[in-house]
Amino acid sequence: MTAEPVRPLLLVQMRMALICIVIAVLGGLLAALHYIPELSPQLHDSGLGLTKLRPLHTTFASVWIYGAAIAVIYHFLAHQGSGLQRGDVRRFWFHTVCWITAGIGIVGTLFAGVFTGREYLGFHPAFSVLLLAGWLALAWSFLRRALPGFWGKPVYIYFWTVGILYFLYTFVEGHAYLLPWVQDRPVRDIALHWKACGTLVGSFNFLVYGCLLYVSERLSGCPRYAQSTLAFSLFAVGCLNSFTNFAHHTYHLPQSHAVKWIAFVVSMTEAVILLRLLYDTVCMLRQRSSGTEFEPVVGYLSSAKIWTTVMLTTSILISVPTLNSFIHGTHVVTGHAMGAELGIDSMVLFGCVAFLLREVHPGATHVRAILGGGVMRGHLAVLNLSMAALVLWLTVAGLAHGIYRYRGLASPEWVGLGAVVFPLAGSVLAGALLFLVWRWLPLLTRPRTQEGALESDAAATQGAARAIR
């Protein structure tokens, strides 16, 4: 079977992923408006309280990461051997129906006030059955192709294999709270919950790392990094980190200091290796790009490199047990999570989606104009600056709150400026993300027969951009 039949599947998968990021952005934007004292009661009375918006935001932000990574995996499957088989396509539509049904149900029940209060699993566990069934179908399609000759394959196969298996494991473990002997023991419940959350983050990190290496190999034509010692070192350390990084969230629970230090050292090692890998990958792709035109894949990966540096620095600080006692439960943790998931994981995946959009429109000249150009260079700058402002404010305000809380004092008055900073920076960031989806929309919705019209639209867009400049 040729690679052509994968085109509609890739488009469907990317549409679902980008719909998820739109839902996450809108949920986050409405949540940010709660920082305006005059608006918060009105939002709550309208049925848009934080207890509904936060799980909506965190759930769909995570699903966006998984969804975009799965699109890259299907691109790989379609270009291996004889391509996608009929059974692969049937399983694709099966898990797509499962996930869409679960997504609609999660949104509906959250707004109906049905939620669990669990981190990343705030929706009713009935929908977990559909999500799990879909993942089992995905695992079947992938593993039957990945396992034969597994030990001689590139490292991105290792990343994806472990990421899929990690998700299945951690997803089941995350529902341990439903067991009565866990519900009745709060300390055990918290420990298991954060252990599952740590492995959950590890699972989508593995999928993202695999996508980074796969797309870099496809663009550069160089398989060296996918077989390098550095890449396999990141894989080995990532495996260990996924089972130890929960300790960052459980410093306040009774546990050995050795566990805390192991989690700290392993997490920092993973971040250092990832930074080196991103640095080398960006340099390699820049050498192969031509001219001064904005190259979207390189641009997004360069941003991920910068954010990895920033997050590595903050990770070192907030993982020190003494400092962690100040920031635990404050907005510092929120800012760090946002910087990691949006600045690192999402930036890598934006680059991967840009790669896939070019793949599903081979030879179409309008694609380069839509994905790149001066407009998108400026957009990336706005995206990074607004995210930096938001993360910086959350970090500074959260740290101040933690220090004053430790001293038994009320937070300083200037922290109240969050009523202006948070909604403003959050609105700019949300607008930048929604603009990105809007910009990509023609490549996701228009059939090939309309590519001539798209080229005209792209030319008009470029002309308008030059007029503005």
C-alpha cells in the first residue's frame, strides 16, 4: 500500500489535536479572567467556575500533546514497509471514535459539574474506559510493526514504544483512588496519585522526544542522531526519571531523603541531555536550511531549546528540598508546568505539525507561504514573549506568596497586580495560539482541488503583510 492513504488520517488526527489545544486555550483564558475580582463572581454565576475550567484546561492541554505526537507516529507507520494495512486503518477509526466520544462527554460532564478533582484525571472515570480502549487499539497498530527486529531500530522507536506502554500503565495506576483500600489511606492516595502523574508526564515526554528525533531525521536525511549514544542516554535516563520524578511533588510526605535526591539528580540529568540534543538538532537543521526565510520547524525547535534552558534552571532551583518547601502549592509550580508543556513539548510539536502539513501537501507552493514568512516569525516572537511574561509573573508572585506564607504573613499588596498582568499576558498568549491554529486552518480543511485558491489566498496574505511592514 502506498503512503497516499495516510493523508486523510493525518489530517483527521491533526484536526483533533488542534481542536484540543483550542479547548485548552479557551479554558485557560476564561480561568485567567477569574483573577479580575469584578469578573470572577459573574463567571462563577454563569457556570464557568474555576473548578470546571481548570480540569478542562489541563485535560485538553495534555491530550493536545498526545494527539500531535500520534499524528507523527502514523506518518512513520505509513512510510514503513508496505505502509498502513487495512487493519491499521480500521483501528485508527476505532480509536478516533472512542476519543471523540470521550472528549465530548468530558466537556459536557465538566460543565455539568461532574468532576473528580484529580490532577490530569479530573473527568468522570467512565470516560477513561473509552480512552483506554482507544489506546489499546493504537498500541496494537504500533507494536505489531515496532517489535520485529526491535533491538536494531532507531531510538525514536524505543521512545514511542515505552511512551505508549507508560501511558497504559500510568493511566490505570492513576485510577487507583477508586479502590477502597486507597481511598481510606490519604497518604498512600497522594503518593500513588503523584507517582502516576509523574509517569504520565514521562509518557508524553517520551512521545515528544521520539517525534523530535524522527522529524529531524526525515528533514536532515541523517540517521546519525537517532542511533547516537547521546539519544540512547536520554532514553535510559528518561526511563529512570519517569519512575522517580514524582518525589518532586511529595516532599511534604514521609519519605526517605535518598528518594528526594535520586529524583533531583535524575531529572536534572534528563534536562541537560535534552538541551544538548535540541542544540545539536537545531544546528544540524539550520545548516540544511536555505536563505534567510523563516523556517518554521527550525524556529519552533529553537524556541524549545531556549525554553529547555530556562526550565532547566528553574527545575534545579525548585527541586532543592528547602526551596521546594517555599513554592509548593503556589503559582511557581503552575508557571513551571506551563513553561515545560508549552515552551518545550508544544514548541517541538508545533515544528512536527508544520512538517506534517508540508508532507500532506507535497509540491504545493502555498504551504511554505502559510507556514513561514515574516508574519510567522513575528508570531513566534509574540508567542514567546507573552509566555515569558506569564511564566515570569507566576514565578515571582508565587515565590513571594510562599515566602510570606512561611513567615506567617499575608501576601504583599503588589501581588494583587496579578488582576491585570495575568489576564493581559494570558489573553495575548491565547490570541497567539489561536492565530496559529487559524493560520493552519486552510491546510487542514481544504481539499487538494482547492490548492490553487489557497495559493491565491497565500499571495494575498503575503501582500497584506508587506503592506503592513
